[in-house]
Amino acid sequence: MTTLHTPERLSTTEFLSRVYEAAPRLAVFDCDGTLWGLDSGSAFMDWTIEKRLLSPEAIAWLNERYEGYKSGKVSELAICGEMVQVYRGISEKTLRNAAAEFFGEMIEPHIFPEMLQLVRDLQAAGTDIWAVSSTCDWVVEEGVKRFGISANRVLAACVECSNGVATDRLRDVPTDEGKVVSLARMGITSPDAVFGNSVHDAAMLSIAKHSFPVNPSAELASFSAEHGWPVYYPEAVAR
């Protein structure tokens, strides 16, 4: 049986104070569960299925693969890539328009106000902000617009586009150690601060000078306790 440890838990005031005291020059944020409360990757998948953006054949294949993921037969890395590859043959314009409609409708109401305030405060102080996510770039780039984070500071799951149309050729799938690899590719090997919510952010949190688990899963909370990282739960989930 796995033993779960309990980390120190910070109030909003304590959390913000510790981040501001760290005065990071470069900060990295995971997105789903960290900047907003829902998993926008799986939610976008469900939304595009409901909207029939995907063909019946693609929907059947994706549903089968996702069931395999939930049962442990398909890896996190594989499913995150496949959830972007499934949109092959669809124009990038269509996908970006869909992402904009989806995010405004389904995810924006679940943005954590405290995290929005924090990102804006850090930007005002001159901090270079990056977003790293295993969700598709169309959704992540749309979502972080609300935080003033530009597309050239986003590392997300993505495919190559040819003549404005999505292909199934993967360019990046940042998850687990892959998040560290993606950051290193940009010359970021020891960020001043990293914020993440799941065990898939653990590797990224581990390279930070200051690690800030936000809304952590039980597994990440236990990992945080072992590493002496205090955790923070935004009000919406603390309740």
C-alpha cells in the first residue's frame, strides 16, 4: 500500500507572499488544474465530439483509446499526443475558432481568480511567464490570452500544419519529463519558480529554484510533502 504524506498547506495570503518574496525573473505555469480548475484537454475532446467536429470513425477510435488510457493500457504520453493527432485533416483556422468558442464557454468560468491576479502581478514586476501543458496548443494558447501570456511563451502538445491543415506529425507533447525537455529546448533549465498541480508536473517542479504545487492531486501532495514543498489550494477548490 502506498503511504500518502501531508504537506504544509498555505493560505492565499501566505502563498502570494511567498511567491512575491521569491521575486522570480522567470516563472513557469502548468495550465489545467493550476491556472483553471478543469482539464481542458479531455473537455475539448468531449466538446468536439459533441459538436461533431470529428468524423464518426475518428470519434470511435478516440473513444477506444481514451478508455484504454483510463484502464492503464495507454500511456499518458501516448494519449496526449493522440488527442492532438486525431484532428488531422481539419484546418487550423477551424480548430482555433473551435478552441476560442470552447474555452469561453466551458473553461473561462473556472479560471482561478487568485492565479489570474498572481500572473498579472508577476508580469507587472517584469517576470517572464511561460505556460507548459500537455493539452493541445490551440486550446492552451487561447486560454492563456486571459493571463496576458503570448503564444511564443507556450509549450503545449502540438502537430505540424501543412497548407493551413493539421497533420498527425507530432512536434511536441510536454508531459512528465517531457516538460523538462521542452523547457530545456528553449534554454530554460532552472526556472526561478514553477507552478503545477499533478504528478505529471513533478519533474518540472523539481528543477525549479522555488516549487509551488497548486491544487495538487493526492499523489503530488504526497510528493510535495516528501520534498518539503508547501501546497496551495485556490478558494474554489479549498471549499
